[in-house]
Amino acid sequence: MEYDPDAVIIRDAPEAPFEQLAGILRARVRRGDWKSRRPIPAESRLCDEYELSRPTVRRAIAVLVADGVLFVVQGRGTYVQGAEPTGAEVEASK
């Protein structure tokens, strides 16, 4: 399903909130809200912005990491995938 980058989470929608958030974040990456190889907002900020729990935000991020849209660097944050990440970044995202 295609999401609007400015959409809000709809609690009673057929899609789970984490799926909606993953779609919204994917749309924001495509729109260019965050540049390649640059960080997205912290989990806590996404929790506040979308009024979701941290596990829900983490699950949405995990979907995008698995799809190759984002990558995680332990202790540093979540970044938009651009060029292939280095070996250290791949290990850190596991």
C-alpha cells in the first residue's frame, strides 16, 4: 500500500500501526525529507510525533531495515540507506 508522507496513524485501520508508520517513513525517504546516509529522527521523537510506543516505532524501523531503506548503527542512530553500507555498519545493524 502506498502512503502519503504527511499521513497520520489511523488507530482503527486494517493495517497495524507499525505497518502504517513504515509506509509513512518510506514515503518521507522517497520524498527526500532525509538525505542519503543521514540520520532520521530519534525513536523518541518519532514516538512523540506519531503518538506510538517505542516497540511499535522499532518494529516499523525493523521493516525498513529489512527492506534496505534504512540501516542502524548501534549507539548512533538510524540512517537512510544510500550507497552500500560499510562492513562495520552492516554488523552494527544486525
